[in-house]
Amino acid sequence: MTGSVEDAHPTAGRLTALLIDASTEAISAGGGHAGGVYLRSRTPGLLRLAVLSGLPGPLFRPWWRLHADRPFPVADAYRLGVQVVLPNATETMRRYPQFAAGLPFQFGSLYVPVVGGSTTYGVLTVLRPAVTDAAEVLAEHDRVVRLAQELGAALRGLEDAHPDQVAWDGEPVCLRPPTASTSLGRAGRFAWDPETADITLDEDLHTLLGMPPSEFPGTVEAFAEAVAPTDAHRILATLRDTAVGRPPALPLYLRDEDGALRLLDLWNAYEPPAAPAVRGVVVAPGPGPTADSAADLLPDGVFCVDRLGLVVYANPRAAQLLGRPRAELVGRDLWEAVPWLRRPDFEDHLRAALLTPDPVHFHLVRPSAQYSATRPPPAQGTGSPRSAGDAGSPRSAQNAGSPQSAQGAESPLSARDAVSPPSAQDTGSPPSAQDTGSPPSAQDAGPPPSSQHAGSPQSARDAGSPPSAQDIRPPLSAQDAESAQRPYDGDWLALSVHSGPDRLTCTVRPASRVKDSPEGQETAELSETGVSPLAPLYRPIALAIALTEAVTARQVSAVVMRELLPAFGGRRLAIYLLQERHLYLEWETGFPKGFLSPFDGVDLGTHLPGVETLTTGRPLFFDSMEQLTATYPGIPLDATEGARAFLPLIASGRAVGSCILGFDRPRSFSTEERTVLTALAGLIAHAMEKAQRYESETALARGLQQALLPRRLAAHPQLETTGRYLPGTAGMEVGGDWYDVVESGDGLALVIGDVQGHGVQAAATMGQLRSAVRAFALGDRPPDEVMSSTNHLLIDLDPGLFASCCYIRLDPATGVARAARAGHPPPLLRSPDGRTRVLDLPGGVVLGVDPKARYPVTELQMEPGAILALYTDGLVERPGSDIDEGITALRVALAKAGAPAARPVGRFLAGVADRLTATARHALDRPDDIALLLATRRTAPSPGPH
């Protein structure tokens, strides 16, 4: 299901309503500011975010889906059925470093599995302010647990009635949290065609007037009566004046039937020679205009967005600095109104402001004034999750946070925002297709309409019936036009974001240099010394991506040096790895030569910061060398000035080692920097643990494979043989290919095989098969019996792998060969005259599949000077190409390589093998391992085979 009311199944709306109710109540019960519900999907092991309350959906898109086996708190709660309580960022870093790396902010969180009977349906999540200890949130935790139990029981009942329907496969429903604001400001828009007398109201205006579309007569007189009964005649007169090109210079101040203030602004939108259409907006300001009017006069820019990213207020200075008229800012998603804010660093800072109570200060480089003022925003609805209204929840309006629209004009539009006289630009330019009233395109339509977006200027267009806010947005006022066209004061903007329960208040001002930032002198000094900006500008995901390419401990260390040190302005790095209760130096850079040698192999009982950070699991930060020596008297120092950070490398609770970062100058570590560094240490620990496991398994597998491959091949005076083996370049670079030459009666057995897969198990299975084939061959069994016996052995071993094989028993004296094949590529035979052909031997299925399989025997004649080639598929198979093409290419290469002109005197077969494998040997990407066995008959005795 997708969670939409359009879903055919009747459980869709009920399921969504249950999830919305549970999420809303959990946020309140858990003392949180955001939360949601993860639900199982129809993809096994995949959880999807079904409901997200209090956070913009697109901003948290990376967390929309989550596999149940990932090291994340949601996954643990679902997979293990445990309740996860993370009181603060420190505990989150310690237990879930990968999760903390993506959200390195100071907040707490609760995760409770939603269980009904014996079935776990999902996880109820609450994000809340951080506290010192988990004991401080026991009461809130218990309340959330009860809500999760109630939700589980409800979902079980729903599933009993409709089996297999309690799952989520769509995008999340995004809600505004219950609002603490008392502001009731609302706005709605309309369009009137004087020629047809048709008047259309958007959904917001219907809500504001308390008149559903089904009850609206559709006449302009009814509209005027609904807006202001005592001033209806005045409204009608002004509408007629506007229709002939004389709109009011100022908005009309009106009173509804209860005496509350309403503002009406009108303007023209027409395309000559057609008669002018009248567009307008009705605003019920609520108690907020006084505050808004005061903010309008501030010299710094101020704008407010709600917790879903909708701009609910912007003063003229903010409009100027952001490069958009206020009429195109208010009532729109921030990223649609100001497209150039769609950038990773801004999104990081906004996530921090949404999740933590502390103000967030940062800088942005703005584009040119022409770009910002003229570039249109992207199509409505692209990339946005569904709103609560899509779900059809009966509580969507309540969840929106107030009786008025969920659009949440908690900070209502001021009169100056909502109304303005038409500008030349609007009255003189032809309208778009939307302005003419034509239906929107599918792209424009965006998501379905939503009660949550009542009051939203885009809701009308979503509905596809009345004109949308964008369709009937007011023209630019003189002040707004000036804001859009006035040149910028500089290239940088200094922004501060202050978080509140219902909205984020953002201040913006010009900043000619980054050192004007609120962080002050320290940032400026570091910039002047050439040190890179610190943690707030560093994205942990960059290190995580780089670490995925590292497979050895040395490669991991090199990535840390390349990615981590420059990001934090460090100059020194040391990484120690734990082995048998001792720490051994794995990597160092920047330290004086030989300085770290005395610490190599140090015992875990030693009183040193690099040891104690690992044994305690706590990172240690020293702002100066004096602070370090005060804590560890007598510790050797590599410098008299600087700062140090000692980070524990712990992966899933297992100690891996420790990491030391050194800085040339004293400096302090902010809370956010400590959070990010600790989280990154967790990523490094996981990568290092994986690298250690890789190296040990690779060494084991390579040693095993070398031991299992033949050191020498059986010899015969009239037969020369040679073999080649090349490991794959992917994974552990070991596989299950093998070749062998075994004495069999008065002849020799030529064998080649390929066990499915790579790694230790494939190599071990290969060794068992090679030993079995050798034993059967030494008993001089016929080829079909050798294949059948090996097949039964592999089935009895039951390694979960199959194998292919080609077995040829050759009499070197007569040249008679008897061959059997089990799912293996056919051998090649080059005649002395140069003709080379594929030996199309009939064969059976691969070994290890069918105990009743039969392997027919084919008799061949091999002339003196002929070359027989056995090979595995790694030599002839390439991704995207047919294997027959590879076999043909090998046949041509054998014909050329084995030509008499190419044969050196004496032992020529080794050179042929080298030429046939030259391309594969020098390839950087060799996805499979390769085995090749060549044999040629001699007419006269010669030195031993090769």
C-alpha cells in the first residue's frame, strides 16, 4: 500500500489514521519535538518510514527506508524486539556510531517496537531534547511504550480483518506537530472572470470563510457577503473597478460578521485583447500583524519557516537578501521559493536546527543577484513526500496543529505581505497557462490535495480545480520589486537559525568574510592560518564513502589521513590496533621520526591517553599541551604547543584500537566537533575491523589455495604439460579453479575444474574435489566413473556449492584420449597444421546437483605436435559478452600462439600459456579467477614436462 486515500484497499485510510494518531500522541507523551513510525514493507527485511511528524520529509530522505540488519537503533528495536533509549548524542555515538555520523547533533531519541501478538509491525520513534541520563526520561519512555502496545494491538486487529495489508511501500506522510502557537492567521485566494461572472476560490479560502465548495453558490455577490456582510457593496464596487483596470492602491480593511479584521487585496491578470481577469487574496490576520510589522522594520533579514519547511513570514530585508519577492516566499516551501538553498551544507545546518534547541550559526555563498531574482523555482511537488491529507486521516486537521489550516500560518501574513498594488511587470506580461485557468500538467499537479495544506497556496493547484496560490499570487509591490532587483551587498550571507516548538526563526545579514561569523575570532584566525573549516562544514558521509573503497588496514589509514585531517585542520595522525591486549602502531604521519616507537606494543594497563580512551570507551580532548601534561604528568611530548584528540576505535562493542589527532596550535573542541569526531571514530573502527578480517581471511585463503594447487605436474616422456592460475582481483582474490595432471595406469589424466564462488569455502571445496579426483584417477577408473564418483562425493559433503569439471584420460604413446565433461567449457584442440577447433564433447550437469547424473565418454585422437587446451570460464567470459565470443577469441589466439613460427626451440608450451593469459594477467579488473592447462604430444622422448 502507499498510504493514499486513493488506494483501492479499504485498510489504507484506517492504517494511515492509526499511524498518524500514534505518532502525534507519542511526540506529546515522550516530550519530543518530532517523531514518526517505521513500518515493515513487502520487501523482506526492509522498513519504511510511514509517518514523519515535525520534520521536513525531503530533508530526511536518507532515512525513509532502512534494512533491519543495519546497525541503527530503529533496526535493533525491530529485529531484536528491544526498546532503545538514547538520552543524548554521546550515548548515540557510543552505541550507534554510523547513525550518529549522519546526524551528529545533540538530541535524544526513543525507539519502541510495535508488536501485536507474535508479530512485530514496526517501530514508534520520538526525537526529543537531550538529557544527561536515560533515567531522566523513564516516565516519558513508559508512556511511549503504552502507545506502542496500543498501536500494535490495533494493527493486529486490522491485519486479522485484512491479512497481509499492514505494510507500507510508499513515501512517508509528513505532519506538522501539535502547535503551541495561538496565532490564527489565515489567507486564501480567488479569481473572478467579469465576462462569465465565474468566481473560483482556493481550498484555503473556502476554509477561511467556513463555506465548503458544495455550499458556495458560485456568485460574486455570495462571495462578497461571505467576506464582509456589512461591506458587501464596497467589495462589489472595488471588484468592478479592478475589472476595468483600476485596482485599489491599498488593501481594503473589512470586518467579518463577528467584527474580526479581514484584508482584501485585488489586482489584474490578463492577456490582451482578452478582458482583464481579477485576482485577489483575503487575509484574516489574527493577532500577529503587530509583531510582523515590527519585524518588517528590522535592518537584518528575518524569515520564519514551520517545521515542514514552509515559509510563514519574511521581512523585506530577508526578501532582498534571498533574492525573491516576499509574495513568492511566504506560503511556499523554502527550497521551492529559494532554489539555491538546495545544497548539502545548508541542509546539514537546518537538520541541526530542527533536532537541537541551540541556535545554529553558519555562512553561505549566495549566487548572483540576477540568478536569484530571475530563476524560477522548480515544479510544484517534485521530490516532496505526501502530506497528512493524502492519507485521508480523520485527524489530519488536528495533527496539523490548530483548527485552522495545517499550512500553519502560525506567523500570519502581514498586510504588507498579503496585499500590494500591481507592478508593471505583472500587468504587462502575458500570463502563463496556469494564469489562464488551464488545468495543470501532471508535473505541476504534484501530490494530491491535503487538509494539512489548507491555507497553503499550493493546495488549490494540487486539487486541480480552483486556481492555486501560484496561479493567483499577487503581483510584486514596489518594495518587493526593489528587493528582487537591488544588488547584493556582498558574496556571503551570515545566517542564524533559532529553533522553536512550531517554527524556525532565521536571521540573515550580509557578511563580506567568513570571519564575520558568530563563532568569532577563532574561526577567523584558523582561516588566516590556512587551516580548513572545522566539523560543522565537514560531512561525515564523505569519509564513509571513501572508507567503502578501502579493504586493507593500510588503505583505511590512508583514507583517514586524506579525508579526516584536512577537514579538521589536523597535522598529525596515529592509528594503533589492538592485538592480544597490546596496541601496535599501524599508521603514523606528521610526528617526529621515531617519536612513537616507544609506544608501539604498549600494554592495555599503561597510563596513557591513547590506551585509556580505548579501555574506557570515552574520547579524550585536550585543548593545549599544558592541559595534556596536567592530566598525564611526565608524558613525552612531540611539541610544546598544540592540541590533541584521542579517539577510541570501537566497532559494535568490540575494541579495535585508538586514533590520535594532533593540531599545531591550541584550540577548543566544540560540542558538535566532539560529536562528529567520535562518530567518525566509530566509522573508522568498523572499516578497520573489516579490513583486519579481510586480511586474515585472504591470507588464510591464499595459503590454502597455494597448498592445494599442484607444485608439479606428473611427467611422461612423450607429453609436455604446463598450467597457469590467476586469482580474481575482486573480493579476497581467491576462488575455486584448479588444474592437475595425474598418473592413471599407463597414461595420464588431464583435469581442470571450477568450484562455484570465491573465498575460503570455495578454496576448501576445491581442495577436497582435487584430492578425490586424484584418488579416482590413480585407480585408473574410466572417466565417466571418475565424474560420477566425484559428483556423489560433493553431494555427500553438502558444502552448498556446485562445481564444473573436464576429465581427459590420455595415452601419450598412441594419442588416444577418452574425455568426460560436467558442465565445463569445452576444450580446444590445435592440430599440427594450425587448424584449431572446439571439441564439442557431450557432457552431464555440473557436479553436486543431481545424484543420478550420467557423464558420457567421448574418444579422441591427438596427433603428435597437437596442442590440447583446458580452461575455466574466467579466461573466456566477460560481463556483457556472450561466452561463445570469448571461446572463439581464445581459439584464434591458440591458433596464432601455437604456430610453428612462434615456437622457440625446446620447451615452447610455457610461452604459449603466457601469451594466452597475457591480457588477463595485466587486467586491472579480473572478476573471476582463471585456470589454464595445456598439453602437447611429442614424437620423441624429451626432458621432463613443465
